[in-house]
Amino acid sequence: MKLKYNFVTNFVAGKTVAVAVGESAEKFSGFMKMNTTAAKIFEFLKEETSKEELVLKLKEIYPDETEATLKESVDSFVAELQKAGVLCDD
């Protein structure tokens, strides 16, 4: 899975904000606001990856977190992205 649109991200008021740019802005209007962990997942999704790979990448960043907690974070955020329609269909 990966992001369907081209986004730029910026850190604003303690949150990462993503906005579609270029032709992508014609298809996805608005913006997405996310916490630090979600922002990492979002960045990883700019390239093709799987949920399992996302968990492993987060484990490198957050070694003290349990795999179950990281999997829950990935599952939850991926579900939000799917609902928003910003992920390529598998």
C-alpha cells in the first residue's frame, strides 16, 4: 500500500499537517492533521509498504513500545487514511 496523492507536510502548532499538491490537490482538497507517530507512518507510505513493514520501521524508532501497541497504531491510522480515500487500492 502507499499514498495515492502527492502531499507536502509541515509542522504547525504541535501537529504535522499534510496538504495535497499539484494535480493531487484537484483530487483531494483539504488537509490532514496528525501526531508524531502518524506522521512517521504517513512518510513511510510515500513508498510502497505493508502494515508489517510499518510496524517494524516504527519498532526501530520506538524500541520501548510493544509490537501490539505499534500494530494498533498502524491499523488505526491506516483505517483513517483508507476512509479518507488517500491510499492506493491493494
